[in-house]
Amino acid sequence: MAFELPPLPYDYKDLEPHISAKTLEFHHDKHHAGYVTNLNNLTKDTPLADKSLEEVIKETANDSSKAGIFNNAAQVWNHTFYWNGMKKNGGGSPSGELAEKINSSFGSFDEFKKQFKDAGATQFGSGYAWLVLEQGELKVVKTPNAANPMTSGQTPLVTADVWEHAYYLDYQNRRPDYLQTFLDSLVNWDFVAQQYALR
């Protein structure tokens, strides 16, 4: 069964003015779709073609002979996760158990936001900033290129894509502004809480 490009969970214009319809259209329909096409081409007629994305990522991580498969599989997964972590009229702050856990893990919600923004802003080149769960504690981590925290035993809860194509049309070189807007106006805390509840 071929890997498929999932539709965006909102319309192209729903994240404006924070992320433009043009950015979403190029990012989803070109970049994300390209990774899906590449992954299908690379796994066709192999045992990996029948596995889940998560299985493909874990089986090909740290195997240099399968770097192309890993990169495309991880990018398909990372992008889908990134889309789901945003929503129209997002941002604000979490509530309930997740909010309590963020406060206990980071000292305050503001400190979490500072660490998340710093992680994304200081990721040299392309990559992602993540909120993850590791051994019962929340952490902020950053990963280069297509890397995914699940290969290190961490559970992703939300991510911000800091590849330039994620923000350059709207923010040019102002990556910190994009990350601040992501936190203030885009994060889907309901989705993050769902991921935390699955732990």
C-alpha cells in the first residue's frame, strides 16, 4: 500500500495573516507531496512498503545505506505532525494536566516558550524545534534536517518546522518572529494535549 499525502487539516487561508496561503500551498502541495512521492519510489517492491511510517523511520534511522528512505519518511511524518500542531485562532496557553506538566517541567509557561523559541532560532540550517516527553518529563529539543526525536526514545508532542520554506515567504530571515507567532497565534494546544494523553 503506497504512502499517501494527507490533506491539510484546515484551508490554505485559515492561518493567515500568520502563515500565508501561498506558503501553505507550496509547503504542503510541493515539498510535503515531494517527500511522499520520493518515499514511494524508494520503498516500492521492498518490505518497507507495507510498514507504517513510524516503523520505516525507526528501522532506517542511523543506517547510512538507507539515508534517503529515512529522510523522506521522516519528512512525511514531521510535516503531517507540524500541520496538526497548528490551527486557525491557535496559540494562547494550554490547560489542565498538560499546563500543570509544563509548569512543573519548565518552571513556567513563559520559560517553556523561551526555550522553544531559542531551540528553533539556534537550530543551524534546516530542522525542527520540538516539545517532547522523555521518561515522564517534558523537554524542548531541536533536530537537524529530517531527524525525529522518536529515534531517541522521545515522544513528540508538537513541532515547529524551521526549514526556510516554512516561513521565508512571510518572514524572510526573521526566524525568531516566525517562532514567536507560532507560539502566540498558531499552536493547537488541543492536539498537544491529545498527544500527551496518549503517553
